[in-house]
Amino acid sequence: MADTAVRTTTALLAVEDVAVHFGGVKAVDGISLEMHQGNIYGVLGPNGSGKSTLLGAMTRLTPLTRGRFLLDGVDYTKVPARKVHRMGISRTFQTVRLLDDRSVRDNILLGQDTLPKQTRKAAAMQVDEVMERVGVREVAQLRPDELSYGMQRRVEFARAIIGRPRLLLLDEPTAGMNTAERKEIGKLMRQLCDEGITQFIVEHDVEMMVDTCDYLFAMNVGKLIAEGDPHDVVRHPAVQEAYLGKGAASGA
Ligand code: ADP
Ligand code: MG
């Protein structure tokens, strides 16, 4: 748990007053937060609250309006996305982004393209193990467009963990999966966490988030409205008002 004792150490990731504005749209508007090694963090928030934009900013794909990011105390705000990946931050996208003219196996291997040579070699040796763990080994030679949406999501997951990132950012990784599949992915996240991969997950399934996460953040219109113990966060009046009242049950 990210308790006060842990907080006295340097954060794995520190977000300092980050804002991303698109013209008049304040997608992310002054977010500060910390994540510590060895925890699963979750982000709740209604559609349009800026969750995906924050993820894109953390990987430095998205230009900032203001603020900065520190990984283990090192400011990487001006580091290009490719190098941020090499520093150990990996992500999945909200919508599936796989190459349909390449096999599942090749798609997963592409996840370590930007990594240093030694890491790449190690990753290539791990591809079978990773496919096994994520449950896509039997479809290794198929193309992504031959798979169900849930399976495609698994392939993305495998691609994101192949280089053994220190921080894994997951944007709605279980969208399109049934309850049993979600539970499986939740279990895998916990295993990965125990192996030292800190995670930051955007998901709408409140029950899964409470079950899976050590610590929750809640966003609304670009700002953090609550953070802390998952049970406390989902009961927080501002969160109830912004999120749980509006279509949470439908998973919208
Ligand atoms: P969430 O992931 O929480 O649903 P997003 O981060 O996708 O929210 O979007 C936050 C807000 O920023 C929305 O109003 C969205 O329309 C806007 N937005 C996101 N990306 C862009 C972009 N590239 N250009 C303009 N507006 C954007
Ligand atoms: Mg989103």
C-alpha cells in the first residue's frame, strides 16, 4: 500500500501541476500526484475527464501546456516518447493499435523495438512466456484482425509488458472482456505488480478497480477530485456526484 511510510521515499513517478489544453478545452488542468514502486494505481472518471490525455502526457506523446514529470526524481518532461519507453514507462491505448499485416507474435515483439539491445534480446527470449501468461500463445501465428476484441486487448497487454517496464500505464485494458476475463487480467496485474511492475490503470469497472487497485485517483473535467484508499474514494461525495451517479452501472 502507498502509505505514509512509503511516501517518505522518492516517488517512482511524480506529476507536478501538469496541464494539457487543446485550444479552449482544458483536458488536463493542473494535476499533481505521486506513484510509488510496487503498487497498482487506478483512475476513475467520467468520459471526457482527461484520463487518456493524462496517460498520453505521462509517456510524453502529448505536448504539455505546463507542468513537469519526474521518474525516480529525474525530470523527463522534455524527453521524447521513444526515450521515455526506454526509461521504463510502457502503455496500452484505449483503442486497439495493432498491425493487422503482422502476426500476434511479431506485434508483441514490436513492443521492445525502442529498447536497448540487451533488453531486446532478453525480451525476444521471453516472448513465449509472455504469450502464455496473457493467454495468446495458441494464436501466436494469427493476425490481430482474426481475433476477437478481447483477444486483441490481450495482445496489446503482452506488447506492453514484454520489455518489463517499471511503470505500466493501461488505458481501459479490459474493455470488451467479460467478468471472468476481467478477473483473470486483474490477477495478472497483481502478479506483475509483485514482480516489480508498478501500474496505473484507467478502467470504468468500479468493482474491478476496488478489487484490483491499492490506491485510487478520481478525475473530473481535467482535475483530481479525490484520491486514497479505493473504498474511501468510491464513497467520496464528489466522486459519487461526478461519476457513480452518471452511468457507472452501464460501464459507459
Ligand atoms: P477520458 O479518457 O477521460 O475519456 P480524454 O482525455 O480522452 O478523456 O479527453 C479529455 C477532453 O479532451 C475531452 O473533452 C476530449 O474531447 C478532449 N481531447 C482529447 N484529445 C484531444 C485532442 N487531440 N484534440 C482536442 N481535444 C482533445
Ligand atoms: Mg479515455
